Amino acid sequence: MDDRSLAETLAEHVAANREAWDRWAPDFEPRGRRAWAEPVASWGIWNVPESELGLLPDDLAGRDAIELGCGTAYVSAWLARLGARPVGIDNSPNQLATARMLQAEHGLEFPLLLGNAEAVPYPDASFDLAISEYGACLWADPYAWTPEAARLLRPGGRLVFLTNHPIFMLVTGELEDDGPAGDRLLRSYFHDRRYTWPDETSVEFHLSHGEWIGLLRQSGLEIERLVEIRAPERPTYGGGGGLPGEEVPFGLATREWARHWPTEEAWIARKRG
């Protein structure tokens, strides 16, 4: 099957996001390369250390993990170094090509699959941890990928994901020229949860807290923590977020803004049973 025929079999938002991320992949190689070189995890656009946020389970040795929307797979690399057995799945062939290149450079091997986190080719109860940092949790339909993640987890297994905070979505402009997040509401809290920026064809998904709570519980998951992430006072570098010298990571928000309001949030939920 050629690439065009394959694209025609994908859901509209999945095909749009594949095209977008294949196009963006070269721009994300430097961030992936830097994150792969780091021995410990740091999260989000502000690179907040794992030692401060505590998103990962205490003991990952021998645990099976899947990264949903792995991109360059630096999170999977961190998990592997902690003794886990990760699998990465991503919708973008070009992002996976970068991930495989970095695997070879670092001598670290784990499975990398081309696919959609809304339908993962693994049996029920295959994993102890499902994780997504700005991966499936932003770019896949939450009403499809969340129950799929729950299906993949063993009883007691955890789902961890990090995405944009609803407050940020209310105050960020439509176009890059609008500048970073400000202090005025620019859209309704009840905006369409499927979101396409005016200058892009990619599709994002943004739920409210109430919607996340309902969806996680309906999927058989008990919420353990919601972490609303505050930018550190001074820059930290190490993860896949802001680069050295980057005053406004990805053009999203200034550090001063993100010291007052959260740009990001992380959810931790455990599968019942």
C-alpha cells in the first residue's frame, strides 16, 4: 500500500496530524537530540525536573510501558534507563525516523511502532504504565485514546499524561502574530474541544477538567493526582521543551506569565481492578 492509499484509510484528524508532524519533524530533532542526551526526566515546555513533579512510579525496573505519541521517543529512552521495557508508538514516520536515529546513536533499543494511539496493536492488559507528554493526549481524540490506554493497562497500572492547561487555552491568541498568552479571556470556556489553528491543518483536542474527570472514570481509571505546572523561577534545560536562549518556548507564554498561571497540567490515574 503506498503512502497516499494509507493516508486515505486514516481518520481525517489522524491523517492531518501525520502530515503536519512529518513536516515539523526536522524542527524537533534538536529538542529530541538534547532530551535523549539527558540521563533524567524533565517535563513540559519549562523542563521541570522529575524530582520536583514526581510523575513517574517509584519503581520502573522490569515494568512494561507504552509511550502514546512518542515523537522522538526521549520519554521512552528515560524509561528504559530506569529499567522499564518501553514501547513507543507514533503517527509520524518522520518523527520515528528521528527516534530510530537517536536509538542507534545512544545504543538503546526498544520497539517503535508506526500507528495511531486510538487503536494500538497490543492485547488487553499488556502494560504497567501508559504515558504521553504532548503526544496522544493532545493530538488524538481523547474519547478514543483514553479508553484504549485503559484497555492496555493491567489492573493497578498507571496512566500519566501532560498537556495544555485549560486556562492557557482561554488566553492564547489565534495566530503566532498575536504573541504569547496574555491576561484576557479570548475564547469561551465551552469552545469546541477539537481545535484547528487558523494557520494550520493539524487538529488538537482540549478538554475541561470536568470532562477529563468524567472520561477517566468512565474508562475505568481512578484519578490519583492533577499537577498544575508552574514555571521555575530560572531556566532549566534537559527535556524536550524550551531550548537554551529561548525566552518564550514554542511562542506559548513568557516565564513571568507561567509563574502566575499554568500553561500545562499532568494527570496521573490508576486502573481499577
